[in-house]
Amino acid sequence: MEALKQELKSKIIEVLNLEDIAVEDINDNDALFGDGLGLDSIDALELIVLLDKEYGIKLTDPKDGKAIFESIETMSKYIAANRTK
Amino acid sequence: MKVAITGMGIISSIGNNVEANYHALVNGKTGISTIENFETVHKDVIKVGEIKLTNQQLAQQLGLDSDNNFSRTAMLGAIAAQQAVEHAGIQHINEYRTGLISATSVGGMDMTEKYYYEYFENEACRKYINSHDGGDSTHKIAEHLGLKGLVTTVSTACSSAANAIMMGARLIQSGQLDRVIVGGTDALAKFTINGFKTLMILSDTYNTPFDHNRKGLNLGEAAAFLVLESDDVVQKENKKVLAYVSGFGNANDAYHQTASSENGEGAFLAMQKALKIANLKPSDIDYINAHGTATPNNDLSEGRAILRIFEENVPEFSSTKAFTGHTLAAAAAIEAVYSVLALQNNSIFPNLNFNTPMEEFDLVPQTTLKEKTIHHVLSNSFGFGGNCSTVIFSKK
Amino acid sequence: MKTCYINGVGCISTQNTFETEFLSEVTLNETENVLFANQPSYKEFIPPAMIRRMAKGVKMGIAASTKALKEANLDLPDAIITGTGMGCVEDSEKFLKAILDNNEQFLTPTSFIQSTHNTVGGQIALGLQCKGYNFTYVNGAVSFETALLDAKMQVENEEANNVLIGGVDETSSHTLELFKLINIIKSEADKPYSVVTPNSKGVVFSEGASFFVLENEKKDNSYASVQAVSIMSALEMDEVQDYIGTFLAAHDLKPSDIDAVVLGNNGDSEFDGYYDSTKTMFEATPQVFYKHLSGEYNTASSFGFWVACNIIKNQELPEIVSLNSLKKEKYTTVLLYNQYRGKDHSLIVLKNAKT
């Protein structure tokens, strides 16, 4: 699980082009959207593609992303339980 | 100052000319179907408003040589613009100071995506390299019409054609030109299909504007043009005026790159400006041709903006996108034609596929063809980049 | 009717034009067939959270417009009107390449959003929270001139007190390769390149962003006023003289009233002949050229507009842009003429704001 979290952090930094942020700057329970990392709805769509491409998880309704992408913690739990690759 | 409309032309998924479009509108006949003209992996999971003519058929209709380098966007535009010019009874296009303002979002992307890699291997297709940019499609239309003068192109995503109409009207009002052909054209392309797909706003079935259970938009392709003429030309040539452009407004939502704000601020400001220029009160509007793309975001935001302007007295409104799909930069031009048809025939065209009112407010579109005396139609078009436009068409 | 004054400018080009005095640091290129913009550091103009998704064109547009607004001492314009020939072509390519290479799978929206032509104007509005009129014109070499014409009408008719306008285009690798294939870009074999004496087909291609604040009020720092703008879709070479003559006459001007003529020569042996009749017509007039500094792109004429503004404001014609070595005591009325491959002709008359 810890490895997955680290992997997720670095992938998020990479795909969202978060130049000024390092893996160590993101805590597992930090909010990814809003006040935390400050991601927005376009980032949410990017994360949906990340789930599909890297872990074989398909979300069809962007609204489903809200709970999943709350934090690294929630995201990694969801991926661990649902991944197909 | 109002600007006269003396001709119009259109090609869309519901018909290849004005009469055919009108016939489909009054008979509730949708143009939404499965894509046939090109291959895409999304073929079976999306529906589109496709014009069922191949590029060869379009080229033939225009009498183009086999070595032409018209993109599909340019061909659709040329067909619609030629109809408009003929409809306006124009014999000598350069007799008056005449301009052409077209709108497009994809331009020649249909050819670029086809030959992107092939360009390096096959010299024969290289003629399309210069057809990529938006301005090329407009130049092709101008050349087809034999028009020499002010030729330019607007590209503000899905509000583009409304803005072309606005600029055209402004050029006549300021005395720069006597006559302007205004409109827009966009062909379907893998580029836009996949683009909207990534935004997750494409419906997997028929689009349902203003319905609570709406699932997104269907993309479409179309072109439409209007001939705008100054009062001087109208009088001198004893022209029949179809309707007038009486007001217009453009505003920016300044909220998000693609999404509309929750209270529809940009849309509200655009409608407010247009009413002010037309010197009309909201209660003077008899019909709203809504943007109504059937995305969750647009219809909610637009509905709220309409309520802010019209309050308790929202006139009949409908989105005709259930007929045509969302034709992007051409949308406001085809809806301008529909607005003029509504004025001419005193008819409100139905908002197809509507079943369940949205729970956020009490707004129900007109779902059947309705006859009603119509003096003023307000038409909305909104695009990415917060671009919000309203044009008002009037009988007198 | 109000007069339309240019009260602020900002220019990013292949030269260091953003942070220096007018043309004080320029280098002449004769060996590169593609030139890239000399970009400033964007950190002071754009917050990091926003910059991460921005295309080069957007960044150049925001920086150049910020400078123009600052110079005009204006926080929020009534309208924003941009011109761009190709839009943010780098993201268009990125998205299209992803579609083709991944068979329409695993695509993400960012590059698609950035590929929309009005993304520069839209993002400037978003940054400024400007809810006013926001247009983008995309018509080759008159993209900027249409923006100028639109703004001029609105300022004169008092629909807007001030308008931010600009021309912006960026380069992108695949498009550059395509342009080389069909000789829109000069061939390597034709080096050295010259704009003054064109000896080969094609142009030196480049990119840049020039923004201007237009206002209905004359100020101490006004550069010039915009007197007239004309756009013409296509002309034969032998029609140019008549086009210019008619335009000048319509604005009560004779060729001898023009103190400098700014020409869009780009060194393309096939099309620079379009400027020959202008050279004859304005034989006794100081002639200015600029594309040897800026390179050619759809909105390169906005760089020429920036040059003209500065010549009028400084009342000085720098040697490096002088085509026929003629100079004048005063630069009161300046004419600009540009075209690209025989299409998209434009004429602009600028006047010294102090007269």
C-alpha cells in the first residue's frame, strides 16, 4: 500500500505538471482538491484517465471521482480494491 | 440600429437547404444518427448529427476539380454561403462593398488528422497542409463566391458564429461595409469527438436538452450563412427583408476554461447587453432559442441565467440541438436561420427528447411545435473560454 | 466620434523586446530558418497553479498583455480582442498525436482545451476577471488587423472606453516540419537568408505576441492614434497601387502626406514583389521593414505595428529597420502595409498623438 501511495504521488505530480511540488510535500490525508493541493475539475478528468491507463479502472461518471479523489489515502484504497492491472 | 437580413443558406444533418431544415423542424425529425463518413473507435458509443454526404458528393455539388484542396469545413461553408447569396438575389457580389465573416473551430482539421503522418510519405496529399488553419476555409468560401473584400474569421469556440454575426452587423452600422455575409461552418472530426469525450460531456444516446436526466451532447456538423445588408442597399435594390438583427451582446463568464459558472453570469450579461442594444424589455421576447447543449453544466447555468433575466415571465424556449447536435462554431449560425424561420412562420420549434424537468428550477421547454405570433427571438450561444453571446432577431 | 489612441504596448518576439528599450538589443539572423521567441520569466506574471497547464502562446499573451496594461495604467479593460493565425498549435498537435498514436484511447482534456483558438483571450479574461467583450479572430495575416478594426470601431462609437488587443502565434515542431515540406519555410540550402534582397522561396518562420491598449483618451504616454484600417482578402500584384491609392484618398491623404511606410517584406522571392509598387509609390518616403528581426508568422504584423508605434512616439527611425536609408525630421503620419502570399492584405494609418 505504501508503495502504491508513493507511486500515485509521483504520477499525479507528473501528469498534472505540478512543477513546484515534490512527493514529500503531499501527505496521505491532504485534500487533493480545493484548499489542499488546489486541483480543479480538469485535473479530476486527468485523474480519471490515470486510473484507466495505469490501473485498468474505468469511471464513466465524472461525479464518481469526487469521493475517490479526496486524498491519496482514499485514492490508493480504491485502486487497491478495484485495479485490473 | 437594426441590420436587415436578406438571404440565408444552410446545410445540416436535418437538411441540405433552408426548406428541408424547416420541414424537419416542424415535423420533429431529428438528424442524430450513427457516424458513417469516417472511422472512429467511438462509433458505437456515440451519436452524431452527421450530414450524410461524402466529401466526393460535396465536391461534386460545388463543381470542384479533383485537384482541389477544400477541407470538409470549407465545402460545407461554400454550399451554405452560396445558397445565402442566391437567396438574397445577389447577381454581382462585388457591386457593393461586401465582406465575408465566417466562424469555425476545427477549420481543416478533418484533413490534418487524416494525413498527419502521410504528409511525409505522399506528396499528393500535401496540398492540404495549407488548408489547416481557420482562415483558409473562409478564403475558400470567398473565392467560391467570387468575393473580394474584407474577409475574416472568428473563432471563439461554440459561440463563434454569433460573434461573426455581431461583427458583420457592426461593420454595416459603422458604415465600413454595405453588405456582409456572416455565418459559420464546422465539419465533424476525430479531433473534436475525442476532445469532448475527454471532457466526459458526450452522451451515449440522443441528447436531451433541459431534461433532468440529460447525459451530455451529441456533436454535429453544419454550415449556415446570412446575408446582412445596409438600409441603403435594401432601399436601392428594393430588397425583401427576411428579418432584422436588432440586438447583440458578448460577455465573458471569466469563471473556468470550459465550464459555465453556476449562476450563468456571462450568459446573463450577454442577454442583458443584447436587450439593451435592441432597446427591448425581456417581456418583448416571444421565443428563446437556447444554447441548450444537454450537458449537465450548460443547461443548469443557462437556465439560471434565463431566470435572472426573465424572472417570472420566461417565454417559450427550446434548444434545437436535439435535432442537429451541437455544431460548435456553426451552431449560432444555424440557430440564426431557425430564429428567422420562427419569425417568418410564427412557429416555435420543439425541444425534442424532453421528459423530466430539472429539479433545480421550474423551467420546462416547449416540447411540441407551437404557433404563436413572434416579433422577437433571442438566441443564445456559449463557448469555451467563458465566451457568451446573444443575438436578437426581430420581424421589424 | 472619439479617437482611438494607443496607450500601452507589450511585445515578446524573437528579439529581446520585452525588457529592453525599443530595439536596443537586436541581433540579425541570416542562418536560421526558424526563430523562437525570446521569452521572459513568467513567474512574476502568472501564478504557479495556473502556469502548469498553459501553452507557450497563452504565457506569451499574458506577459505581453500585462505589460501593455501596466504601461497604460489600466487594471481592467472593457474588452479583450485577440488575433491568432494558428492558435495554440503545440497543444493541438499534442492532442492530435495522442489520438492517432493511441488509437483514440487514454486521452486527457488539457491539451484539447488549450487547442481552442480563443484560449489566449479566454485565459487573459480569466486572470483579469474581465467579463467584457471577448473576441478572437483567426484569419491568417489579418487576424491582428481584424482585432484592431473591431477595437477601433468600439472605441470610436463609445461602446468601449478601452480595449486590450493583441496578436499571438506560437511555433510547433510538427507544423514546422510540414511547412518545410512544402517550402513555406526556407530551405537550408538557401542560406544565407535576406529580407532586403530575397533570393529564395519561403520565409524564416517564427512566433511572438504583441499586445496594445487602445483608449478613447489621449494621455501623456500615448504612442499614436489609429486613423484607419483596411483589410482586403486577395489582390494581384498590379492591383496593389490602386488599393493603396483608393484607401489613402478615402481618408483624405496623398502619398506625400505619409512620413514613413512600414512594409511587411519577409524575404520570399515569390511574393515580395507585392511591395514593389509601394516602394515606387513611396520612393521619397522613409521605408521601414521589420520581418528580418521578427521572422514571419500569421500575426507578425502586430510586431510591425509595435515598431510603428515606437517610431512615432520616439520620433526616431532606427537604422536597423530602415529600408531605403531615408529619414525625416518628424514622423506624423505612418502607413503600414502587409500581405502574405498575395492574400490577407492590410493597410493601417497611425498618427502622432501629439499633433
